[in-house]
Amino acid sequence: MFSNARTSQILLALASQPGERLTVRDIMAVLQDRAFALLIVLLGLPNCLPMPPPIPLVCGLLLGLVAIQIVFGREAPWLPGQLMNRSLARTDVERAVGRAMPAFRKLERFSRPRMTFLDTPVAMRLMGAIILVMALGLLFAPPFVGQIPLGLAVCLVGLGLVERDGLVIIGGLVIGSVGMVLSLGFVYAIVTGLETIF
């Protein structure tokens, strides 16, 4: 159904699902063959804005779970049953999609399939390993604003995978390297501070 759909079309289909609440299982059913890539986008989105703990921690843990499955070559993501049965208000989904849609549509005007060597099974496993590193970076990102570069990076990598655009993926990786430097600097500062105290 969505093999040639753009990111915005899939997200609009998600927001137009019937019912007052959407379970994670419903969301996965809509994402279908793009589930891995769009899960990456959805887990990156909350971190593109200043967010209090534990949101970056939760997103980082879930992103790590998704990344490990990509590394091991799973065709579809597995999530714990308890999580699959969790639900969101459809109005919240509509609001989030509505806010993200202008940015996605601008990117789609620029994005197109290119550098498709990044769309191979081997490259996807390598991408899974890189996403796992960024997920770990989210776990240790400075609170409130420190996760924003990694959030942007994760979103761009996910969008690049959905749109099969290697250039967007590389842009995400460049921003991700900045985010990782910030996270490592934060960890170093904490460790140095503890050594000073003790």
C-alpha cells in the first residue's frame, strides 16, 4: 500500500485512522513496510524540542531496541506486547502530525532517491549500528536542550531511509556527530565533577 508513498502521505494516513485512541499496534499496522524507518522518525521527533527527563531516556531506550533489530536483519520491528497495547489519543497524533507536516513537505520537495547504495541490506545493518550509537547518546544527553541535535539527526536518518535518499541520511549523520560530541562532553563533565568531589 505504501511502497511508493512519501513520508507525509503515510503520516496523514496515520492521523486519519478511526477511533478516539490509537494503540501502538494500530500505528505499526499503518506503517507496514516502512515501519523501521518511520519508527526512527517518530522516536526522534520528541527530541527535536526542549524536553524534560525522562522523555529522551525513554526514546533512547526504544530507539536502541529498534536499532538492535535492524542490526540483526529483522524484516519487521518487534515491540513488547505491553507497549503494543499502549494507546495515544487520536487528537494528540493529529496535532503532532500537523506540526511536523510543513517541515516534511519542504524536505520532500528537495528529497529524492539517490545514493541508493545505502538502501542495501548490508548498509541497513550498518545504519542500525550507527542508530544504536545515537540512541546511547540520547541516554546521556544534557537535559532539556542537549538532545536536540541527536533528535534532529535521528529524524533525518529516518526520513532518508523512508525517502531512500542517501544524501539526507549523510546530513543526519553529520548532525548526529555534533550531538554525540555534546553527550560525551556532558558525561566527561559529570565524571570529572564526581572525581573532584570524591
